[in-house]
Amino acid sequence: MAGKTAAQMVQDAKSRVENLTPEQVAGELARGAVLVDIREPSEHAQTGVIPGSLSAPRGMLEFYADPTSPYHRPEFDPARRVILHCASGGRSALAADTLQQMGYGNVAHLDGGIRAWTEAGQPVETPGDS
């Protein structure tokens, strides 16, 4: 196989996007950033969700983010601060890189994902708690 591995693609993406710590993300949320959880819905029940996060599974992200798509969601605005997260930071790095390619200029991701968030003692709720 002459192409890149998934791990190489994630490392490349992390070199092009802003990588935030859980503490930095918590501060950004207090200032009104949109936090997008790109994990699959089945993952939410296993590890919980970050309060206030918007669920947008990775497979639908580009369609939700594209204003010309019939699946566009108004929460996605290229002018807003958008922070993505997944389970451990790989998918969210790739997704942040993709949103930048789509013209989103103020994008970042939670490095380490919800795992790092939980380990840092940040709040998590089970789906349906809100």
C-alpha cells in the first residue's frame, strides 16, 4: 500500500488545525463556541455527552455544514467558532481539517476527545439528562 495510513492522515490534519485542551474548550464554550460531537449516536450511551454539544455524526458532517445542502443545519455557520470532538481526537482532527477546506475559518478540535475531557474532570451527562 503506497498511500498514507489513517494515523498519518490524523497527524497531518493535527498539524493543520487548532488542537485544544479540555480546559481551553471549556473556556471557549463559556464564550459561546459551538461544540460538535461527531461520534455515532451509539457511542453517546457508552461514554455520555458533553453538556450543550450538538450531535452531528461524522458521516453527515459535510452535509450539515454545507449551506447549499438540503441537510444543512443552521447551527453550522462558517462565521462562528466551531469546535469538534470525538472519542479520542482522531476523527475530530480530520473533520476540523475538512471544515477548514469548506471555508470555516474559526475551527478547532478537542485533542484527546471526550476521553481527555472526562479525565480532566469536565462535566459529562448521559443522553436524555438535559
